[in-house]
Amino acid sequence: MEKKWVITGLILVIIAIILGAFGAHGLKDLTSDNDILAAFDTATKYQFFQGLGFLIIPFITTRFAISGKAVFYLLLLGTIFFSGSIYGLTYSKVHAGGSLSKVFGPVTPIGGLLMIVGWTVLLIQVIRSRNS
């Protein structure tokens, strides 16, 4: 399970860096809308931090002898839904005139909620663990 966490974390970080570079350079050539640029930046930041979390959590689960399976899927789906929907909204606004906003818009808060629940489940597991 630890290898799965680390591989996932590294992939999330690498993609966040690539998309962050695109947002800082390429996206600015496509739009000057500061709201779009800020949203894209938020998506890459959250993805990056979630990726770092995936690299740290195996040490937490091992140290406290807890299962991270549910946390893994909550955080992964949360990251995909949150950041992915913002990437989709950005694409929609820049290339499709915002026509996909009804598809991607409602997904963003679901992703955020999944991330909150994932981290909260991890917190509760650590608190309840018998290891100090």
C-alpha cells in the first residue's frame, strides 16, 4: 500500500508542476481574465499539496498502525474532483465559452468535501490509535 501512496503522490506533484508552469506561462497567453488565472492557480496548489500529503501519509499510517485505504480513495477522488473540475472550468471558459460550467461547476465543492472528509478520517484514526 505504501508504494501506491508514493507513486500516486509523485504523479500528482509532477502533474501539478507541469500544469502550474502552463498556468504561469501558457494560460496567460490565452486569457487575461484574472479570475480564471487565479482559479487555475488554486487547482494546481491544492493538487500539489495533496500530492505531498500522499507522500507523507504512508509514514503516518505505519507509525500509528492504521489503515489508510479509505483515506487514499477519499483524497484521490477529492483531488481529481476538486482540481480536475477547476481545470475543466478553465478550459471551458477559455475554449468553449463557459458551456461546460454546468458540468464541472457542481463537482468542485464535492471534491473539496471529499478532501476534508479524507483528512478528517485520518485524524480520527490517529487519535483512536493505540500508538502514541
